[in-house]
Amino acid sequence: MTNNPLYIAFFWHMHQPYYKDPFTGVYMLPWVRLHGTKDYLDMVKILEEFPDIHQTFNLVPSLLEQLNDYTENSVKDRYLELTLLNPSDLTEEDRQFIIENFFLANWDNMIKPFPRYYKLLLKRGVRFTKSDIVRVSKYFTDSDIRDLQVLFNLSWIDPMFRNSDPFLKDLFEKEKDFTEEDKQLLMKKQFEILKEIIPEYKKMAQTGQVEYSVTPFYHPILPLLWDTDIARIATPDIKLPKKRFSHPEDAVKQIKMAVEYFEKIFGYKPAGMWPSEGSVSEDVVRAIGAEGIKWIATDEEVLSRTLGRPLRSPEGHLIDAPSLYKPHQFSNVSIFFRDHKLSDLIGFVYSGWKTQKAVDDFMDRLLQIRNTLPDDRAYVVPVILDGENAWEYYQNDGQDFLRGLYGALSNDSRFKTVTMSEFIGKHGYGDPLLGLHAGSWINANFKIWIGHEEDNLAWDYLAQTRDDLETFEKANPDRDTSEAWKAIYAAEGSDWNWWYGDEHSTETQEDFDELFRGYLMKVYRVIGKDIPNNLFIPILLEDRKVIPEMQIRGFIYPKIDGQVTTYFEWFQAAHIDVKMSGGSMHRSESLVSTIHYGFNKDNLYIRIDPVTPFIDLEEQIFIHVNIFHPCTRRIVFDSQETPPKATLYEKSLEEWVIVKSIQNVAIKDIFEIEIPFPDINAKENDEIHFSVDILRNGKLAGAPKEQGIFAGESMERCPCRGHITVIVPSPDYEKLMWY
């Protein structure tokens, strides 16, 4: 290739998971807000300096919706709420959360450039346990906490804005001893940046320098929505979920919602689409084309599997460049196949190199590609990667590398950057493919999202919840279930399963687990059905059972009177600190302080200690003791019923049926109940799994009045995640404990 320029198609994928708590509306994690101030605006704004550089940006609708939520609906996230509070108003739990989580940034490139920030990190400790945080928090002053609040948010503002805005520049140079006014002005600046993002994208679209494509709304793996069995094409021996998930209508819906939302934001329909994680199959491409999409993109390994021959040697050298560096088409949709090596060099390698060396290496590789291609047609090199997460690993947030690369390309006539639509508009849609391999950008298979025990359990939960929603709709055709379907579509996103399994880990994977299960719980809440017990138990294997601070050490015989009669009556019981076992979905102020539980040879005993004595509560509350194993039963207690008694129910054919009354129950300062083992079908050595719900207001939707089952508004579940496990003792349990 000597006469024609080699076309380069840069494609930046902009995406964050859907972090919104389905019950509170508060965002559980701050990454949309923080990447908004660090990556989304500067990535397109830098192109104003290089008018000859044309690029494609892929915008996931659920990301755009979250950005709009921050700027138009004044939503908050947990990290934002704690940032805005004066350190003197923080609880001890809040302070510990800040000390643990406000160093979530690249230490070399985002913390060390701030000397005070780095000193605070060393004060916290680079390695720590939960108990370390409790101990260290005593040594963090209010001034330390305020500086940490400011520096965490300031480090997530791109250097482009920190250097050009006088206030942000002064704040950076001030370094420490920030004031509440400094903090409030910083957060105001943060939102000013967020509000610029979508208008700037719209402005740049009008110049023709950039093109925007879209991804299915909640970033699902479309082929797996179509049919989970398709995973066997790339991995024949993969272990699949128990329930086959096959809902092509959901895949189509996610595509339609994406196109409609994009048009709502930008005023026109997108021409292109990045199927989530580059995941394609023949059926999916046909469905995408049916919605008017002209081109898509995926990985080179998908093309290699489709053609049935390698594109690279075992050492990674290209042996079929002409096939890779042109679009192909299937079912009238043009397909670009990303250069895996070049894309990953930017995403994972060049960040550790000196800027000029990285730029020179990239340009040399482009020149080698150009020299190996024939002169028979125009060729294009698709460079496709995440447009946000890579830059925190670069010095100066990647600005030096991008400016160097864009400058080199602008000044070299042998290369020309294009958008995807520009290329196919001028050079055609490509040669047709007879078929298309079903796979993703990772190893041309779907093993990241299905096959592991945790992944498969998530698919089974999703399938069951969706089936239950459809069953409810058929029985209640007049009910509005739109919010339930929105929760299903959110739960279909790929991000939850990204963190399940062994492939990836993160400090916040418990939050992802809770969000996924939370969206499924939301479905049952909308349709007024009991939330299945399994959805309260983490899918993460290591996080299912709740371990008490103190184990059961012997039989107990407490007096059930709602008071701590003597210290020793519960002395040999186990107890759980509710705050320590709670999850991020329930980090609001707790009603319950601790749960104690124990037994003798005949009975299970449960005691609930509130933060404020129950007798001082003015409102009526309901306590549910949920038994999951060895049978499904529920004990319901009304705090205002006199004389006090609880009612035992068992579930039969979707209805709760009264079994008996339990008289040995009391509520005053504390709540206490005695539960005979036969009442819950528990025999010697059986495991009992239980949890406790505190509720107020209302009755269970759809339950006959005479059943008297109060479901109402959930105030708290204890433990928040998982269940408490008790093993029914033998009569000589205490004797065995002595040995």
C-alpha cells in the first residue's frame, strides 16, 4: 500500500454499570459522577485542538440516563452524601467508610501527585483489615477527614480542568487545610463539568468530526439473552445454568430502547452499535439490522473463528492483514473487527511507557501494517477500547499520550482518521460473510458471563424472576408492571456477571451482587409478591453465611419478658452486630443494634436489641421471623397486639396458612421469642436458616384480610445479606462442649 492513506478508526466505548439502588434511588457507587469529571468531557473536548482527527464514541444509554439523573434530577450517591457532610456531623460509621473508600483511585497517578492525599493514605495504611479501620479512625481529625473529602473529589477532576480553572488550580496548590467553603465550591465545579458533557457531545456532532454509536440499553450480552445455550458454540463443554434462558424479545427490546433513547437525546437515530462486550451472533445481528443500524463492531478473533482460519501466527504476528483491515457484512449490516493488539496496547500497556516511546511505537506499528497491505482498495484499522478506565493508569490522565498521538497522526499524510460511517459511506459496506461466529471480544466466547457457579446461579435467579413476572401478568392483565420490567432489563446487564466467577475482582463486588439481587427483588415488590428467600442470600460464594461475633457456647433458659432480666440469661447465646453484617444497600441508620440467638434441647430463642427501646417507639411495627430451612415458615408479631402473641404461618400453594399461635413472646425494651423446634419441623442436627424483618404500615398485597399477614414497608432486614444458621443440638450438647 503506497499511494492510499491507511485509515484509522478510533472507537471509544463510554460505559458504566447502572448503579441506582432500585428501592432508594440513591446511587450505590460514584463512578458515573467521577468518570464524568475525569473522562467523558475531556475525551471529546481535546479533539477541538486536532480538527483533522475524526473519531467514533460509543455511548451506552444507561450511562447517559445516569448522567442526566445527576444533572437534572439532583440524585446523589453514598460518596457524594458523605462528601457534603461536615466532618463534625459524621457518625463513626461514616468516618470509617470515608477512610476506607475515599482512596479508591490510582495511587501513583491520582494520589501521589497530591502530597497531603498521599500522607493521609500512609496514615490510613496501604494494607488494612476492617478492624484496622476502626482503630485508625480514632487518629483522623476533622481536618484530616475534610481534606480527604476534598482531595478524593479533586483527584477525579481531569488535569485539563484543574489547570485551566483558577479556583481548581488554587485548590490544588493549597494542598491541605481546606474549608467547608472550599469543599462546597469544589462540588459546585464538579457539577458544572457534568452539565457540560452532553451539550459538548451535541456540539461536536454538528462539526462532523465525531460520530456517536450506541449499545443496547442496559449493556446486556445479547446472544445470551437470545438463548443461553449459544454459549456452547464457542465452548462445547461449558456448564450451563439449570434453567435455559431464551428471550429474543428481551434482546430486541434492549436494542429498541437504546435507539429510542439515543434519538431522544441527540435528535437523530444512530447509524452504528457496539453490541455489549462485542458480543454477536447471527440472530442478534439480524435483530440489530432490523432496527436500522448500519454497522456494528466486534473483535478480530470473532472474524478468525468465522473464517475458520487464523489471522495471526502463534507469536501474534499478522498473517492475513487484508482480511482484518476491512469491514465485512452479514445480513446487510457492516461489521468492523477491532485490531486486538493495537487496542490493548493503548488500554493496558502504553500507560507504563514514556509518552514519546509509546507514540513512536504506535506509529511504527501503523506503518508496518500499511507496508504489508496491497494497493487494491482502501483499508481501515479499527482501534476499539474503553474510553474511560485506561486513563487513570497514565500520567496526566493520558493527556500527554493522546496529544502526542493525535499530533503525529495529523502531521502524517500516510494516515487518515475516520469515523465508521465515513469509511463505509465512501468505501462500501464490505464483503459478505456466509455466517458469523457467536462470541465476544474476550476469547471469542462468553465464559466471563456464564459457566461459573456464581454466573449460573445469577442466570437461574433472573430466569425464575422473569417467569414469575410473566405468570403474574397473565393473571393480572390490567396491572401496570412497567417498573417491574425495567428492573428485569436492568438485571439483564452484563456488569453483574462480570464480577461473578473467578475472572475479576473489585473492592466493591459486594455492591454489584446487591444491586443485581436488588433489581430482582424490585420485581416482586412491584407485583406485590413475597420476595423469595434466596434473593436475600449473596450469590458471591464466600459471602452467604453470616458469622456471629460470638458463637453459641451452651444451653440458655431466658425469661421471655421483653427485658434484660439478668446479664447471664443470654450469656451463652450467639450474637450478631447488625451494622457489621449490613450491606451498602442498607447503610442508612439502623433500627436494630444486635440480634442474639441460642437454644436448649427443646427451643430456639431469638432476641432483638433495638438502638432505641421498642417501648419508646410511637409507631406500630411488625416483626417477621423468616424460616428458610428445614421448612418455609414465617412468624409474624404485631407490636401493638395485646396480650402479645405471634402467629406462625406456613406457605402452601402460594398462600400463607395459619399453623398456630406462639404465646411465649414479649416486646418492651427488647424483643424476645421462644420457638419450639417441632413448630418449625427442626430435628436434631438439622440446620435452621433464618432472618428477621422489621416492617411498618400496610398489609401484604393480595393477601386475604383474614390471614392477618402484615408485609408493609420494610424498615430493615437482619442480617441484610445472607442468613443466620443454627444447628439443632442433641440433648447432651452441653456435655460435648466441655470436651
